[in-house]
Amino acid sequence: MSETLPLPGTVKAERRCPYDPPENHRRLRDAGELGKLELPGGLVMWFLTKHDDIRAMLADSRFSGARVPFPAMSPEIPAGFFFSMDPPDHTRYRRTLTAEFSVRGARELTGRIERLADQHLDAMEAMGTSADLVAAYANPVPAMVISEILGVPYTYHQKFDHEVRTLRETGGDDQAVGAMATAWWDEMRGFVRAKRAEPADDMISRLLHDEVEGGALTDEEVVGIAMTIIFAGHEPVENLIGLGMLALFEDREKLTRLRENPDLLDDAVEEFLRYFPVNNFGTVRTATEDAVINGHPIAQGEMVAGLVSTANRDPERFADPDRLALDRPHTSHLAFGHGVHQCLGQQLARVELKVLLQRLLARFPGLRLAVAPEEIRYRENTSFYGVHELPVTWAAE
């Protein structure tokens, strides 16, 4: 089956409701077939929509994450940029980050996340009785967490985030993108050199000075690791908070239930991850040899995108999949992918989502949407789907 599917930055997706995957993605999934699309330049890409098909592809070593064309970011991508690697190199670099991104490491960061959340809620309260929840809270808190873990100034992360969003929204030629990316890499090299000379209590300093498997890391390897984490970033958490709170504002019963029953937060976080389609495109791999998925032959060299948003609404995997159920038992959703490339930061994301939701609901019990729902603008032209802003209001104490 061949169908034109929206690509980020090209076609505005038609959605049945703002919390659903694009309609043509859903139709493709419901047909039970693979979709095939010819991209500009003649590149053919297959689209997987079913949970079991995507899970199988992501667990199959014949599908490589290292051979996926990546947008121009730097004339020479540093060795440690493990986003674009397969084992064994990918495995070696990931192992260096266990301290910060394991279950234990993420839990040890809880106090830091709570402190940042409370600081931003204090600032919101000091502003009066209204704010943009995205700009005041959902965006800066997870971005600051990443900056503090790495040991780089938050201003660097702010500039990087602003420039990436601007490029996504307005487009940009390869020369402009390349020049901007070169500046990002050069600035990160400066931070790494400074940490080499004067280490501090942060991840970059640890990577430069700790003993690691395979020998000491070079400055360029540490630059690549740091940029991997910056690129993976905070956007999924930001967008899940934005979409999640918008949905709760529209269903006050759920909002009240979650506020009054904090024991539901762990299940609610998993349901947010499953239900909201923040991955607007998919998880892309390239076949390193001929393979077959669900009866369809995939030729060596062809690219495959697993549409996670439809997989997480697959009725063959989830009961009543289009219902947001805050008490749904933990399920095997694919929000963090699967296999060796499963999201490194998944435990940190879970802790951030839980803390940000709990602190926000406790601080502002009367929080509500300040505009009509139809006035909300959505991020369609980007890999991560969410809201541009979320105006909220609350009563003065």
C-alpha cells in the first residue's frame, strides 16, 4: 500500500483531535499494511504503524541507526555522537553515562528537579495570576536539568533551543544550518577544554577525568557525547506537560482526581507517554541487508520509519487505546523506543514528568486554561509535536 504521509515541515497533519496521531497514519495502521513513500531525491522509505512490527524492527540488528542521514549539524561530527552509531561503539559510549541516566541516577536527581520546579513556580506566582505554562515552566525546568547535569551554562541551552525551533518553523538552507551548527559545536568544545583544565562536579568533567571502558575519552569524544544529550534534549518532557495539562483542563474530573490522588502519578506518567503523540514522525532505521517485516520485503539500503504514535494506540496491544486512562496498568508502550537504541534518558524523563506534574498541581489547585481551547497553536512542523504556548490563570491567594 502506498500513501503520502506528512513529513515534518512539509504537510500539516490532519488530526481527529489534537491528542491523536495524524489521521492518515491511523488509516494506514488500521489497514494493517506497510506504507511506502518516495522522498525528495528518490529515497524510498517504509512506514511501520503496528506495535509488534515496530518492536520487532527495533530489536533486529539488521536495521541500523548509524546509517540514517542526519540533518547537517557540523562539518565533522565528533566521535562521541553516539546517536548515529551502532554497537559496539554505541554501547561503549552509552555505558559511560550510567551514573546520570540509570534508575538510581535519575532518582538521585529528584531533589535537584524539585528545587528547579519550585523556583519556577515561585516566579510564576510572583508574576500575578496568569502565565504561559510552556515558557514559564514546562520548557525551562527540563532544559535546566540537562544543563546542570552537563555543566554547561543554561544560556547556551537557551540559545541552542531557540535557534533549533526557529529553523524548524521557518526553514533554512544547508549553508545557514551548517554555519549555525558549527558555532554550536565550537562553543561546546570551549566548555570541554575549560573542564579539562578546571574540572567541576558535572558530567563533562567526570567523562574527561574518570577511567572508562576502552581507555580515556578524548575532548572530541566528550563533545560528541554532550551534543548527543543536548540534541535528545528536553522537548518530549516539555510537550508532554503541555499536551497533558491541556487535556486535563478539558476534563476537570481527571484533573481533580490526579490532584487529590498523587499515588496515581506513576501510572499517569506512563499513560501520558503512551497516549500523547509527541513523536511526530517516527524512529528511523536503515536496512543493512534484505529483510521481511509482516510479510513485506525490505531491501538492503531502504529506510524504515516506525510511527510510534500509532503503535501506542494499537488496539491489538491496548484496550480502548484512544481513551486517556490515568489508572491504566503499566503497558509496553514504545514512547522510548525499544532495543539497543532505547532512549537513554527515559528514567530521567519519568522523574521529571512526575515531579513537574505533582508540584504544579499542588501549588495551583485552581489552575485553568486562560483561553478557549481552539485558540491553542500546535507544533506541526517539527519532529516533536506539542503546543507553542499554554496560557493559564489562577486565583490570587
